[in-house]
Amino acid sequence: MEELKKVIFNVGSEEYGIDILYVNGIENPENVVFIPNAPSCIVGVMQLRGQVIPIFSLRRKFGLEDLPQIEECRLIVTNVSDTLVGLLVDCVNEIVEVEAENIHKAPRILKGSETAYIDKIADVSSRLVVLLRLDGIIGDEEVEIINELLEEDLI
């Protein structure tokens, strides 16, 4: 049976996951420079291995309030449309192997423009985990804005 490795993390009280193949690293959000007037989901930027990367809040994307202490959070560093970003999550729980038979299509009712990030649902140790599509988390328009700001050295 085929097994797929997933990084499982929390945003609010829910568990989400992404394929480990898309994860460049898991980091502490240290020395984040907050950017006023940035797009609503952008918390700020930080330097990581010689690169300045935007920090994108999944709490904000999902309509949740920011946590008071960013130090407890983690960054999942990934490429979205050829742009390196840090996805700010509440915590990373585990990296697990999920058998392909335990990964299911998301119910059609969950699919929409506001939930384009939902890919599939995984049964992980009798818990349901929402698997995310990276290209749905940060839309083309948001990537374009981020790239423009990076090019103009505004973030």
C-alpha cells in the first residue's frame, strides 16, 4: 500500500495537513518584522538563510484572531507559485505516514471560492484532518501582491 507523508498542524482548534514534499522546513518565527498596511494575511517578513520571506498567517486566512504570543507558533516554509513563504500556524503536531486508502475526497459542499484551500480529508489515527492545497491557500492575486511588494522592497 502506498503511504503519503503529511505534516499535521493546528490552526485554532482544528488540525490541518500538507504533503511533506512541499515543505522546505519548519521554523520558529524569530525576528519577524511587522509590515503596516500589508495585505491582511501577511504578518510581516523575516530573514531565513539569507532570504527575506513573507510570513502568511493561516489564522487570518481562516478568519481567526491572531494569537497574543507569536513565539509559540511555528512557520511551515514552502514555495507557493515560485515564491518562498512562511505559513504561520499555531503548532506543528507531527509528521505522519497516511495510507492512500485513508485519504478521501472532500465533500463537494465544502468546495467554493472561499475554501479553495481544501484538498482532501485524511483519517489519521481515527481523527479527521483537512488536507490543504497550497495553491488554494494563497491565491494568484495574493502571490502577485506579495511579489510586487518584494520587488519594490516594501516587504
